[in-house]
Amino acid sequence: MTHLRQDDGFGGHADEFYEHLVAAHHGLSDADGRALNARLVLLLANHIGDLTVLDEAFEAARASLETPEPRPQES
């Protein structure tokens, strides 16, 4: 069974990927940027083609959005 990879899949070049992602959005409206992101998700999901890996990715992405409950301040 394949699992979502957690290592550096860019071989130390993740910043270059981010630069390409930002460049792809250059000049787009917010709506077009969201549409581009949606299309990228679908293209990359099709490329991965493994529901187990995609479910792990969904879970990891959602977990990164969850904010912990604020801790009570001590008086």
C-alpha cells in the first residue's frame, strides 16, 4: 500500500516549486487564482491516482487548517 510521502519530495528545491506556483498565479484575479488551484488539484489527483494517498492528503491538509483552542491565560 502506498502512503502520502512526508519527506522532501523536491530534493531541497521546494522554494523553486513555490516560485513556480506564485508565477502561475501572476496577473490572475482572485477568482481565476482559485480556479487555477482547483484545476491543479484535479490534475495532480489524477496523476497520483491512488485514493489512499489522496485521502491521507485530504486529512493532512484539513488538520493543518484546524486551529487549537486558545489556552486560558493564567492570572
